[in-house]
Amino acid sequence: MTATTSQASAPVPAGAAAAVRDYLDLPGPRGWPVLGNIGQFDRRSFHLSVEAGVAQWGPMFRFRYGRMRVMVVSDPALTHALLKDRPQNWLRGTRLSKLLSSLGPRGVFSAEGDDWRRQRKLVTRGLNPEVIRKFHPQLAELCLRLVRRWSQADAATAPAPDLMRDIKALTLDVTVALAMGEDVNTLEHADNPLPMDIHRLFERIGARLRSPVPYWRWFKLAPDRQADAAVARVQTAVGGFVDRARARLQAQPALRERPGNLMEAFVAARDEADSGVSDTDVIGNAMTMVFAGEDTTSSTLCWAVYLLAQHPAVAATLAAEVDALLGEQRVPPDTACLEHLPYTEAVVHEVLRLKPAAPMMALESTQERIVGGVRVPAGVLVMMPMRERRCAPRPLPRRLSSAPNAGWASSTWPATHSAG
Ligand code: HEM
């Protein structure tokens, strides 16, 4: 199926009744009264259930999850067109934005419409190439910590490193350093309470996202109360980071023009006359950055290690490319180096394609719309799995297939993935 932007998502035209299918005419699993299809979808691996649904009912199907009506769209062209149609005609999903707001100050992820544009402006001012470039030495130093830790673990007496734990700690350290300008060093100090609070907060967001009933609006369970307490502590800590960033900007005014991390960029933007940005916006977006950046990068890195371990030829080619460029250095000295690692970049893209860190995206319309020829009532959540139905290996991009030692095409990446 192909789709153009105009047919992908259009308001319902007058007299179009015969030209389109109705949402209720889509195939999908039979459900129970009230509960709908709860129980048929695995709450812990929701995306896998949805992918299985695509295999069974095709690229467009419907289901109901309690009161939530869902239409699944698994056509790349249609998905692309729908995403391009946000924020004009689609919200990210009132459920997600209410949920994020219920557990902390608002940021770019929980905002919609003009509020989103305002928050987005703030975020893009901070997340720019100059900030990333200036951040690189700190990023390199944080990565070296992991290299040192794992090199020590090579010794016969040291226990084998807990790969997932260490990678997660590293990405948390990196995102907190980038977003807040602080070195929390959870890699070497597991007792720091901040990461545990951030973890508790994310764990609750995940649990609430999967819960069919928003019970926390009426009463709180013990984990919800713990999460509320964690949010209060994180906000206090981040408020302190804002004060420290402001003190740095006062001591070195040049940082206002050329901030060294997101927090400094946010505070500089906040302090401009008539900025329309508040300290709460700064705190909300600093927390959003950690939320957006930590788990996505750690799970991508973990999957990369897993896939490379399964494909030693690919791992060897990647290592040879890195060694040829860096020699004895263990991490790239600057961001310019990354331009010279095309095979490594291709591996990262392939990992993201096979194991996308955000395996599904969702949109919701506030008015009835036509999506791919289907009349979708307002309030229906359109869920879009990001992974191709059959995740087959792709041929190596042409520029790489002619490169020496690039054995990607002949090496077989897993053809299907049911694990995650
Ligand atoms: C493998 C790594 C990553 C993946 C796969 C990923 C994926 C995504 C996806 C799919 C979205 C769109 C969400 C939506 O519109 O519903 C998104 C948005 C966003 N991501 Fe990432 N992300 C990654 C890393 C990061 C990092 C490291 C940061 C920052 C430190 C970050 C910051 C953001 C922000 C701020 C948005 C929201 C943009 C907006 O609403 O305008 N992401 N990301």
C-alpha cells in the first residue's frame, strides 16, 4: 500500500461516506464487553502483541483496550505522512501527555500546539550541534570511565561486568551531564539516590502507560506514592542544578552565547527579557531530556552488543574500522571523527532498524479524520509500529559494499526477532 500526505490524513469531506471504510469495518480481534481486548495484549511487551496483530490482521486493524479505541497503522508511507501531519492535525496522545504531567513538570514531550512550539524552541536552542560539540570532551571522559572499568574486569580475579547495568549507568551519567551539567557518576557510585529516583519515576511512567485504567487519578498505591516522593526529590535536585548553572553563567557571561550543556542553554534562554520561559519549563525540559535520552541510548547499545556478539564478522569489521582511525586512543577525540566511521554508523542504523528503542509511536486526533481511506472517529488512538513486519536483513548500502573489509552483505543479521 502507498499513501500520499493528502490521502493519509484528511478531514472527512462532505459526501465521502461511500468512498471510505469505517473504523468499525477494520479487521481485528473480537473483544469482551467493557474490557475489550485487555488480556489478549501482553502488557509488558505491548509492541510485540501489536506486531503479531499486524501479521494476523494486516497493516490496518483495530482493537479496544478498556475504553481506549485503537487503530493500528503499519504502512511506512502512511506512518510517515501521519507523523508529518503533527502537530497541525494530530496530538501525540492525550493519554501520554496527561500521564507525563501527572508525574512532573511539563516539558516538550507533554506539550501540544502552541505550548509545544514554545517548549520545542527552548529545546532546540539547547540541543544544537555547537552544544553537542562542546560537550564532547566530557562525553569522552565518561566513556573512558567505562573502558577503564571493563579493562580492570579483564583481570582474572575481577567479576565479569554486568553489561546492562554498566551501559545503563553510563547513559544516565551522559544524559544527566548533557541535560543538567552535573556529573552524577552512577557508573562508579551505585549509592547515589538521584538515579534510583529517576529510575522509580520512569518505571511508574511505564507502568501507568500500560495500565488499562488510570486508577491513580482517584487513589494512589504504594509505588505511586514512592514515585511522587521521588518526583519531589528530583525536582528539588534539578532546581539546585538550575541555580548552579545560573551561577556559572554569572561567573562566565560568555557561556550565555556559547553554553557548554543543555542546562546552561536553557537557563540562558530563560533569563532573556520577555523569554516567556519559566524555571518550571527549564526543570521540566531538563527532566524530559533525561527521560528521552537515557533509556533509548542504553537499550540501543545493549542490543548492539547482543547483535555484534552473534555476528563476529560484523564485530571484527567494526573493530578494524575503529582501530584504523583511533589507534591507541579508546574514544574518538572529537565529533569530527565520527564522519570517518561509516561502517560503524551503518551498524548503528541497522541496530535501530532491527531493535528500535521506540518500537511504537501513537497519535490522536481531536476531530474525525480519514486515514488511508478509513474514517477514524475523534479520540481513536492511532498506533504505529516502527519495525517492519518481517525484519529481514538489508543489503549493505552501496557506498559501503565496495569498501574493503565490509562484509555486511554476506554476513547474516537475524532475519526475525521475537525477543524484543
Ligand atoms: C537511540 C536513541 C534515541 C531514539 C531511538 C530516540 C527516538 C525518539 C523518537 C521516536 C522521538 C519522537 C517521539 C514522539 O514524537 O512521540 C523522539 C523525540 C525526542 N527525543 Fe529522542 N531518541 C533517542 C535519543 C535521544 C536523546 C539522547 C535525546 C536528548 C538527550 C533525545 C531527545 C528527544 C526529544 C527532546 C524529543 C522530543 C522532540 C519534540 O517533541 O519536539 N532523544 N526521540
